Amino acid sequence: MQSINRPRVAFAAACFCLAALQSPALPAVAANIWTYHEEKYEIYAPRLSHDNNYLVFTRKLHFPDGYEAELFSEKDKQDLRDWATNNKRAEEPEVVLMKLADKSMRVIGQGWDPCFSHDRRSIAYARQTKPLAGLRVLGTTLAGNEIYVYDIAGDSGKTVARPSSGYFSQPVFTEKGQILFAISDAVNGAYGGDIGVGLADPADGTQRVECKPAQDYGLYHLIRKFEMREDRLFVLRMRPLSAGTYMADKYAYELVEAAGGEPLYNWGDAKPYYDRDNFRICPSGVEVYDRGIWRKPGDAWPENTKTAPEGRMYSSPDCEYEAVVRDRRGGNVSFAARGRPAFRWRSPKGMIQSVTWSPDSSRVILVISYGMKFGEKFAFDELVILAPRDMRNGGSAVKAVLRRYVAAAFRFQAEKNYFRQTRRQGAIKINGVQAGGAKYTRSRRPVKLLAFRVCPDKKSAYGFEYVVKAAPRGKKLDVLLPRDLSGSS
């Protein structure tokens, strides 16, 4: 047990669990466990290794464009152009391999969409073949991009798939060590899109088309997502239902198996960029997401169906958790465990650009942009890794987390005074420092967390507070700090 002979010591009786504290046996609420950013750099497609020790991502130096360029003076813009002219590869996307423990990194190439092999010996990415200096990232500037495999131990690599036209993107290793990738081309004017799926085998150097590009009304079928399990390739596609200049007015959103046959599921007709479709491959089989629920394609609808929540759904690989970004500009992401709401995480000022789960479903990687709102200059992209392990507990404790009640009793050795506060936001940060808002503690920080108790609901938390408050002054510490509540073993 920690000593209490310190000027400021705090105790919290909370109806939610605190993450990564000294007692490893207690469950944890998601909190920032790791962050990283570089000024003026954009970050794309972060992926964790299967052991969660390494991270690979693409970074690219940001250059102002569009309305943001209007915020710069002519002199500043000319200085940027001159600098880019003298640094031909300054705007190239760099593939970065990073060790999480010490944030040491090395640039392994130039390209997009990196991913680890299952044994963490190799990294595959879409190699950028054309210089991007002074150009936008479009289908025309990505043309010729190939799939490249980098050997981590040997610090060497090779091309395993090269396009005859268009470009390749989004490589992902299969369980057999082969590489699935998207066949892409300029489909919306100069803007690129995925139109097929290919497969490359690094062992023998072969490549083939698994899902052939197809057209209706002179427009490509667009691929939104693809995933392979036990040699079966499932594809979520947008099939044009009408003609158009670059894009159709309406598309049929369908889940198909690349082997052929009728669609496994149809979400109906919708305009481009419809954002309510998704599928996942669970241990029990393929499930689709529609109208706010996950179900198997052939199952009947339940009697009481929900309305699909606003935002984009990201399911964990083990199908246990979901993350929903309802307010991307506000930086809000909500988590659910087995379909039951768990808690919400919010970035202070940033805008969530992407959400990615780790292979073992224990981590979530967010890319958050700062300075992306109208009238602001871009500042940086930040990587944030969350650990939503507490969602395994479920039940009333998860409901209590959503209410975000904290009942806290603080003891300050210097003032010989006992203080209680209750508020609707987390009162104590992960490092034990008071998060703010309490007038009494504002001038007395930092406050050290001495112990805590996990309560099943708000009522129990308030009841425990009452017991502490009712105890005589000489016995309050005995109630606050029994051995089973100690913050340390």
C-alpha cells in the first residue's frame, strides 16, 4: 500500500474503471495509452503488428491547398514553392516503421497503405513510383503504383505485383502469407477508386485477378471493402444503376463472393458515398450491418429493429466490439461491447480521420487532424492508441460508464480537511492528476490517486461515499484505504 504521508493525496470511488493503474487485476476504461505527432505532417493508414509492439504508417509533409492556401500571404506561398523546388522528394509519402516502446523509427520506403505480415517479418505497401512534388494525390498521380514487400531483418525488398494500367493499393496479408490488394484506377475524373481485387504470392512471384473489374452503363463497379477467409473472398461493391458523367446517380450496394453467384446481401439503392453498409467475418460466419444491427445475411429481421446510428461503423476483428464515429469534425468516437453501449471518447479539438483496430482487437488506433476546420491552418496529424479492455465486463458497470458519473472523496494532509465532489465528467486522469473543474483542488494540484473502488452502478458509488462521509474523522482512512482497495499490490 502506498504511503499517505504526502501533502496531497486523493481517493476516488468511481462507477467506472480506471485504465492502466498500478493494480493489473482491475479492468480498465479506455484512455490514451500512446500518442505521437510531428508538426506539419499528415499521417495515413496506421497498422499495428500482431504482437502490438510495432507500428507502421505513412507520413507526408503537408502543403496548403484550396481554401487553406488563401490564409497564406503571397510571400509565404512563394517560399513554400521555392522550398519544394529545391527538395524534389519533400512531398513524397514515407512508409515509417516505429517501435512503440521508445518511438524509434526508420523510413523503409515511399508509398501508401503499409501492413505487417502475420509473423511480423515483412511489410507490404503500395510503392509510389511517380514523384508527387507540386501535385495532388489523385488517380492520375498514383498511376503505376505497385505492391512492394519489405523484409524487416534484411532491410531489403522486392516488387511482387506490378499493374499494366491504373495502380495497385491497400495490400493485406492473408493467413497463408499471400497478399490481397485493390486494383484501382481513375474513376471520377482524375480521382481514383478501387475497381477489382488481385492476389500476389511473394513465394513464387505470381499474381492473378481474384475479382475482375466490371462495368454497367459505362461506369465501373466500385469496391468499398474486401476480405478473405479460408480461400473465400468477400467483396462489398457499388454497382451502377444509371449512367453518369463520372459517377452514377444511384448505386446498388451489395455483398458478393468473388467466386460468383447472386449477391449475398443487398443494402438497397442509394446515392454515392452511402455510409450505412458494412460486413465482417466472425467465427460463426459472415455478418452484415444494416439498420443499426449486425446479423447473418439469411436471418429474418427481429421484430424491433433500430435506426442505424449516424456515422461510420468499425467492427473489431473478433466481432466483440464496435467503434462508431458519429461526429467526425467534433472528434467523437463511441464504443460498444457486444452491441451494448460502453463509453465515448472525444478529442479536445481535433477531427477524427480514421479508426483502425489491432489484429487482436485489444487496441484502437485513431488518426486525428488538428487545424482542419474552416479558417484554420493545418497543424499536424496525431496518432492516438486507445485500449478499450473494460468492454469485456459488460453488464451494469458498462451502463454506468456511459453515464460518466464520478464520485470522489479527497483527503489533503496539509489542510486536514475532507472534501467530496460529484461531477458528470472524469475527475481523475490516467496519471492521477486532477483533470480540472473543481475549484477546491485547482490551486492544490497535482492530486495523487491513492486508491479507488470499482462499483457496479452509480447507486453503489454514492452509497460508498455516504459510508466514508458518515465515518468518524479518526476512522475515515480505515474506510478509505483497506488493503483490498489499495492502488498497489
